[in-house]
Amino acid sequence: MSFDIPAEQVKELCRQHGADLVGITDGSPPASWPHLREWVEAGRHGSMRYMADALELRRSLESVLPGTQSVICIGVNYHQPVERESGQAKVAQYALGRDYHKVLRQMLKRVQKELEQEYYGFDWRVGVDSAPIMERDLAHRAGLGWFGKNTMLINSQRGSYFLLAELLTTARIEPDEPAIGGCGTCRACIEACPTGAIIFDQNRWQVDARRCISYLSIEHKGEIDPELQSLIGDWTFGCDVCQEVCPFNQARESQPLRAQPTQNADFLARRDFGSLENLLEQSEEEWDTTTQGSPVRRAGFDGLKRNARINLTNKNSPDQKSRE
């Protein structure tokens, strides 16, 4: 088969614009769509109605870009060592800097613009965790990583602290081979998950969003089940526990640290969300200023206050004090 654009040119261009991982796959339907359907039918998406509403759209890339022939998948490292003081808002690493949606979209838009200037007559569409695209499925097929038991994509050389984005095109570009790897008998993430959100069902590992701290602290609206509130601990927005304990994000005697700190200035531009008490006292105007251009806005004004209140309750509980 002849191809319209050289794959190596595409990959080098993506790296020049900041991608740490690059791979290419074709436009065929995602193989894991039936698993997503079963997950939604079991109610494990919680109150994320958009997952159910867009379920059929995720079945094929034709709903996103008709005539898709190739998908350029990129992974961008956001990992950075974090030292947190007691009583401060505890935010997942990916949300410490600029909103990744904007960062990765701009990155791929620049790639698209350069390719359009040289190769004419093709359609393009950027996806960054917003369009109904099964990103991990595509990224796995493009060789960026394999599915861990925590359902995150893991790269054997770089770990899992990377964000995904895609550039769909009607141009034909030579695809890569899918990534190969696995967790073996390791159960570190399963045993470390505070709420037991990682489960084995339908002959595969899944995350029940209804128990996941990231879901509870970001997507869930309203009050949180009291049973789960104490298990949230001090996480104010998101959660990194399953990544923190993953061997692929840690150094070994014979293996250097795979999850290298990011060099991306957008993610290193740390935002100070202040103390939990400060979050509770903030006016909506102050909250708007504090969270401007940050993924933390996703939790909303009321949601962030709810989380801070839960964190403070947990911090002052006898059980928490005994652990400290």
C-alpha cells in the first residue's frame, strides 16, 4: 500500500512541538467499544451521563471525522515531584499546571497547520479528551502503551504519567504495531486504592467510577456517600494513588526512573490553591480567579468547597490523627 504522508516526518514534527510519545494507527473501529458498553450498562460510569449519551458515537471514528484513514496519537509527560504541606489542597499532578486540553490542542493544531501547508486535500480533526474518541484504545494500537490493571495506559519505558491527544486525518499514514506489555501478578494499585475502585469483572480489570476518588472529587455533583468521604482522605481534586505505587513509575536497582520529570513549561507552571481553610472561605469571584486556566475548574465552585470540607473533616478525625 502507498501512503500519503511519511510516518517519520509526522512523528518528528510532533516531537518538535512537544510530544514525548508518538504513534500512528488506522481509522478502524475501537476493539474495546463492547467493553465500554458493558461498563456503562453496569452503571459504573456513575452520573457521567455524557458517557452513555455518546456511547454510540464512540463506536466508530466516522462520527468524529468521516473518512478517517489514520490517527496520529501523542503522549505528553506531566510528571513532577510534589512536596505537599499538611492542610494544603492536594491536587492530582496533571492539574497542577495549565489546562492540558488547551496545551495539547494547541500542540496538535500547530502540527496540523504545518502538514496542511505541505500536503493538500485532506481533512483533519484534533481530539483532546472532549470528542467521543476512545483515546486509550487508539493509543494502545499506535504503540504508546498497554492497559494496566488500573485501566490506565502504561508505557514500559516511561510509566503512566502522560496525557493523550489525537489528530485524525483522511490521509493514509503507515501505522505502528500495538504496544505489548502487562502487569503480571502485581497487585500494587489494587491493594493501594483507598476505596477499592479497581475490580475484576467480565474477565477483565475495570474501575468502578462510583468509588473512584478522581470521579468523586471531580465529576460527582452533590453530596458524597459518608462511607466514601472518610476514604477520600486528603485528596481535594483527583487522585494519583494507583500511579504512585505502580512499579513502572518507580526506579529499581537495575532500572533508572522511568517516569522522568516533565520539561514542559505549561505543566511546570504550578498553581497555588492555598490552604483548605482558604478554599472554604473563598468567594465565587476569588475561586474564579484562582482556577482560571486550570483543570481544577472542572469540579466547580461548590464541588471544590465540598472536597475541602471533607478533607478537613478527615484531617481532624481521630483515625486520621492516629495514622499521622
